[in-house]
Amino acid sequence: MSEEQDNSHEHKPIDLSKNESSTEPPVNPGFSAPPPFQQPPPFGQFQGGFGMGQQNLPNATAALVLGIIALPACCFYGIFGIVFGIIAWILGAGDVKKYHQNPGLYSESSYKNAKAGKICGMIATILSVLFIGIIILFVVGALTHPQAYDNFFKGFH
């Protein structure tokens, strides 16, 4: 016999579905092992579970914080309220849009934070614009009717 004939069984794949030498059933027929040498997904990526592995929206917390800060800031002549409100509005709207594009990827709590930040930013922006409008009307009225302005403030003394 030649060496090739003696070692011919070493190069053939083993068929595990045929269990000729053993009469025992497979250990767990419903279990399928992952393919060998498979790398785990990168940290923070979606794993496919319900609520498991979901990540937060990137700007949800910033939108909420800026929206909350913008509400009292609109009382400071409206300038800071407009700045913080518009930023919160834009960041919140962007994250709400991201959530609606792929809701399974992001957590619901971060969506609610982004939505609350967007709403607070909207309210603060509107209040700031109204406050600035009142100040402008007051200044224009004082410039066009200085006598009425003087009489108005003389009543407070």
C-alpha cells in the first residue's frame, strides 16, 4: 500500500450528522454555536434586543439642559433666551428626527429628553422674541412720545 492510500481519511471533512459509533442523541439540537473566529460588535452598537444595547441620542441631554436654561434666561432682555432656545430647539429637533428614522437603535428615555429640550427651546425662543418685541415697542414709544414717557414715569414717584 502507498502512503496516499493509508492517509486518505485524514484529509476528508468529518460528517457530524452521521453518528455511526454512538447511539446517543445530540446534546442540544436547537442550539447553534456562532461561527468560529467571529468578532464581537464594537462597543455601544445595537445588539438587536428589545431595549438591550440601545444607545442614547447624541444631543438629547444637551438639548434638555439648554432648553431648561433658556426658560429663565429669556427674562434677561431676551438675548440669552433666544440663543439658548434656538440651540436647544435645533439639537432637539435633530435628535427627534434621528429617533424617528431608526427607533430601535436609540433609547426611548433619550428620545423623551430630546423632545422635552426641543419644546423648552421653542417656548423660550417665543417668550424671548415677545420680550424683545415689548422692549422695542417701549423704546420706540419713548423716542416718539417723550412727553408721554415722562408723564408715565412721574406717576411712579
